[in-house]
Amino acid sequence: MSTLTLAELRPGKPARVQSFSKSQTPEEEVFLERLMQMGMLEGSEVEMIKEAPFGGAVVVSCRGTLLALRTSEAKRVMVQEL
């Protein structure tokens, strides 16, 4: 099992959230808090559903909810492939 960012996870692959990168700005802190409010917590199982071409947004499933994230946001979530 390897550790990678959520942005590096391939579509159809499940993973478990390991950690979140440290916030550098208040806006990043708000973003991470929002992710946690939507159920993406350390230990949560996620699955990459779809990636937009050319490094656009990604769609992930977490606890029955589909979340669309910018690639830059997905790079802040560290996951371990299952």
C-alpha cells in the first residue's frame, strides 16, 4: 500500500484519508474545515470517481457524497491506497 495525494489517485481506486497538509493561509484553513464538515476525515474511505482533463477538477466519493475538488485542493489530502 502506497501513500499519495488524492490528486494522484486513479479513477476507480479506493483509498483511506491519512492526513491533510498544513494550512498556510486562513483561506486554506477554511477549506480544510469545510472538507471535514462534509465528512472527509482522517480514516475516511474515499474513491476517485473522475478526473477532468488537463489537470482540472476531480470528483471523489466520500461517505456517499460526491465532492468536486480543484486539483490544487486534492493535492492537500494525503491518502493510502486500499
